[in-house]
Amino acid sequence: MLMFASGPASQLSLEDLANDFCEQHGINISKQGLHERFNNFSVDFMNALLKEQISKQLSCIQTPEVYKHFNRVRIKDSTRYSVPKEYASVYKGQGGFGTCAQISIQYEYDLLNGTAIDLELTSACRNDQQDSRETLDNIEKGDLLIRDLAYTGKTYIGHIHSKEAFYLNRLNSKWHVFDKTGRCIDFSKILKKQKKYSLPLTEMEIHIPIENEIVVSRLIISRVDCQTYKKRLEKAKIAARSKGYQITDNFKTRAALNTFITNVPSDWLSADQVKSTYGLRWQIELLFKVWKSQGHISKIKTMKIQRFQCQLLARLLWLLLHWQALRMVQSHMNVKCSTWKFFKVAVRLSGLLRQAILNHKSIASWLKQILQQANKKYFTETKANKPRVFDVINAILA
């Protein structure tokens, strides 16, 4: 009932849900009866279903040869959005106007086969650094972790190194790193050299001091385009004005550069491949946009909190199942699919899938329609300065 609801949770009343339940199952239930069934036990049940789906997803994607050295290629990010203030005791916001109650969704998946590794709902006040510290124990030997700066403290880097796993992320602009002789890296000199000789990339070995240990890493540096530089500078100016500090020349230099650090050997991933692989991280941001636009997870009205949690978990379960279907289309049809377009079709065909499940019939007719429309409906249009994921992977393989 919740997974295949006819509309966004913000538009569905208890009466709508009760009527839908009666139509599908021939069982009458009152609004009050349904209301009482949204409780902590039902939330635990929905959570268990979601975890089961995460653990049982099919591995339908062939591993690119370039990633054969890794156990998993793990991409993680989070998204936050406001919820009714009545939920603040469970989902506390980060503070500020209109943010007393916010929910955070921490999501991680394996790029090699497209399967989810973890999905967790938390308060927005539990930031990415805290999540990173609290999930160190699930890092395994041979994993490659790709995350943005919000997750990557020095403790995180040191732990990955000790686990014989691999990291790939941007270098924190506040960190001081050193060359093999112990001299601090001067990024202004590197920027001048790149401009003078039109160098696309600079690579060097650096030493990162972490507590009582020195971690050796590769540093890959490239210049950003003018538009990206202006955006970074403008964002920094806004933050500086609100907190009352001045932007330093060192920050301006670092803002003009993309700086990546990794402990992946150069004969496994070249400097170009490192840069391209990190660029795949934007997929998870695209997925969050689809969850909000097509899954309507951020459209909420005030209701019993357990009902809100159950409806959100059911929607996430629906989205993960269809994400797997999208990966199957991409893998077996060799089609360059638009995630956005696929989910628009999936929403429309959702009723067909529901009836197949309810009547214990084959999902072949639903799958046939999904596949038949692949070439016509899901084709990804090329946008200026926005490479498609397939193009990125092909470039890495080349």
C-alpha cells in the first residue's frame, strides 16, 4: 500500500490509504485502525525490509577492467531537507531560520555493481564528519572510498591506510602537506607553473602528518575553469561576511585548483583516471535530485511521525528497487539512460508492477515495457560541460 501509493505522501490522507487498501485487498479498515497501525513496530518492519533489499540486490553490472584491483568502489553522500517542526525531537535541524527540524539521508553504494551498501535516516545535526567517524569499522581491505571533503578528516585517512584500503578525495585546503624533503607544498608556485607551461595536470608524492605517523599519498593538481573559480570565491565571500573574517591569498590560490589525494598506486589508476573516477561521484547527487523530484520524498505534511517514517522508508524501498531495474537496462541493453527520464516512466508503469506482485504473476510484462522504451524514452541528451557517466567510464578505460 505504501510502496505503490497513488501520489506523494504529502497528498495522501488516511482515508485515501484506507480506500486504496480496500480496493486492492477487499478488506475494510477504518482511518483510526490504520492510524494505530503506524507505530514503532511498523517502523522497525519497514526498516528491516529496506535493509533486506540492500543486502539482497542483484549484482548485474560487469566490473570494468580498470577497477579489478578493488574489492568495492564505494561512493557516499548525504542529502538534507526540512521536515515539520513537530518532528524536531527526533530529527533535529542544524539551526538557523526555518531549520529547527531537518532529516538527513546518508546513502552509500558500490559503483562496481550498482548495489546499495547502506542507507540511514538521521537528524541533520549529525553531520558527515560524525557519520564518517562512526562508520569506520565497516571499511574492508581492498575497498576504494570516494567521498567529498565533508567526510574526510585525517583520522579517516589514517584508518583507511591502516586497513589496507584506498581513498580518493579532494585535499582539504586547511591541511599542510609536505614533499619528500619535508618542505611545505607551495601551491602558488604550482599554479604559476601550470599557467606558464599550460600543464593540464601536475602529480607529486606528498607526506600527510597524522598524529604520530606520516601517510604517503599521491597529489594530483589541475586548474579549474573561470566559472568554477568565481563560484568558489563568491561562496567564500558570503561565508566570510557572515562570520567576520578575511579571505586569504592562500585560499584564493587553492580555489583556483582541483587537488586530489589518493593512495591508489599509479599503475592501477593514472592521474587522468584518478580525476575522472572522482568525477563519477556526481551520480549520487543526481540520484538525490531524482528522489526529491520523482520520488517526492521532500514533500511532507504534518502527520503522526511513525506514519511519516513508514511512508518515507516505503518510498526509498521503491526507489532502490527501480534503481536496480535502471542498472539492468544500462547493463544488458547497453543504452545510455537518463536517470530522470527512466524514473518518469517507472512512476507511470508502477501500477503494472503492483498488480503483478499482488496477483503472484510474472513481472515479465512490466519488464518488457521498461525495456521496450529504453531506446526511445531514456536516451541521455548531451549537455554542455556535463559528460555522461558512460562517456566518463569509457574515457577511464581508454
